[in-house]
Amino acid sequence: MPAHCRRLFQIVLLTVFFLAAALPVRAEEPKYEPLPGEGKTCKIGTDYSFVYAFSQKPQLGVSILKIQVTDKDGKQVTSLKLTGDAGMPSMRGHHDTGPVEFKLNKKGDYLLPVDVVMPGGWDVRLEFSKDGQVIYRGSINFDV
């Protein structure tokens, strides 16, 4: 191979290498366990469980998602941090709320407003955290 071709090949190879190194690395998407229907008990390891329900059947507009968390002895728990990210899986990134922290009401229930802005398949991706560490991820799927 002539010297000028070899040099050009080296430049192209180095350029491709540096461009590839500059591309952002996408973190692997966390796995969210599909949850059973409303009112069914969902286990979080051996220490906790929860039950969820919407204030009304999800429809266009705002519905409140309520979660009650209990420990293994059946006592209500309010010390966990819960976040929810509502969106349309088919349009991920376009209508997502991003992680929004649930609020606690006086009864110790975790509440999250879910704003459905268009018909179709929706989900709420839940994260339960204790002492800054995620201990559970689950997903509620529904159609409007």
C-alpha cells in the first residue's frame, strides 16, 4: 500500500475511533415488574407489601393513584420514598412526567396525580426507595 494511502487509512481509523468514543453511553433501562390489578397485594421482598388503586377508572384528565404500604406484620409504613413516572410506552419520552414523588395524606396513604392527556396505552412506573436505595420497581399498565 502506498504511504499516502496508509496515512489516509490511519487518519480515517483514528477519526472513527474518536467519534465512537465521544458517543454517549446509554445506561441499561431498569426493569419494572408488571403489577397485577388494583386491590391486589404486591410484595416488596420479604419486608413490605403494597396495594394500589385509582380514585376513578383512568380516563382523560387527572386520576389520583393511591398506594398503601405495609410491613410484614401488617402495620402501615410511611417511611419509604415513592416516585411515579406516568407516560405512554409507545411514545416514551414525549408525554412522560418524569419521576414525581408521591405525597403522604393524613391517613398515611401515598398519593400521585396521574394526568392522562390522550387516549391509548399508559403506564405508571413506580420506584420504592429506602434510605436512598431503590428497593423495588413496578409498572401499572392501563388503557384509556
